[in-house]
Amino acid sequence: MIILGIDPGIGRTGWGCINRQSASTTVAVSYGCIETKSTDDEVSRLVLLYREISNVILEYKPETVAAERLFFSTNQKTALTVGQARGVLLLAAGQQGLPVTSYTPLQVKLAITGYGQATKQQIQRMVQSMLGLSTIPQPDDTADALAIALTHCYTANYQHL
């Protein structure tokens, strides 16, 4: 089962596709980061995110999508902008008929490290180890997206494998 993990953002959106081949084997298919220019207008940035994630979906053909759920932010402008980006990304998945599951940062930390206070670096090292990668995926958004996909892999009930 191919799972697409998404770490939404307006400036950088991390994405990662993993393939759960069996109950004990999960591999990274591909991963990357979609970056938009802060000098571009908001609509252009959202269109770019939509187009790029749509291309990822068409190329890697995931069966499901896991996305980070937004948490409360004290900066309302940032929260609104990230929410718009997340909506565009979920729209792309929805238009392809893909089911989407959302996870909070706490759920990701617990699923990946077993510890709710884990640091970003601890999560990144676990992602590297779990997927057998030679280096930690960069930028952080990419590693986060893979962690979200792994969270879905280990949280969802895939008994049919």
C-alpha cells in the first residue's frame, strides 16, 4: 500500500510516499519539498502547491493520504495561510478520490518515537532508521511528511496485508 504523507505549509510543503509492502516491511518510494516564493502573491503560491501535489499523486498513485492536522497558533495570519495551503492540498487528494486521515504533531511523535515530547531531531533519526535511509531527509518538512506517512502506516489497521 502506497501512502502519501503531507506536511502542509505555504512556503514549504513536505511530501513523502512510502510503500508498506508487508506488516514488517516499509520502504520510501520518493519524497521531496514543494517550495513557493514569498514574493509571489498568495493565489499563485496556492496554485503552485495544488499543481505540484497533484503531479505527485498522479506519478506515485498513493492509495491514501495522511496529513498533519493544524494545531492552534498564536499567530492568526500564519495559521490562516497554512490552513489555506492545507485545504488546497486536501482538495487535490479529494479530487483523485483518495481517503485522507489527519494526525496531530503529538500523534506523530507518539507513533514514531513512543514519546510525546520527542524533538524534531529524534523524529528525523527514527524516520531515517525505520526507512533504512542513508541520510536524514532534508529539509525538515520532508522528514516530517515521511513521519506522518509512517504514523498512518502504524496507526491504521491494514490487516489485509
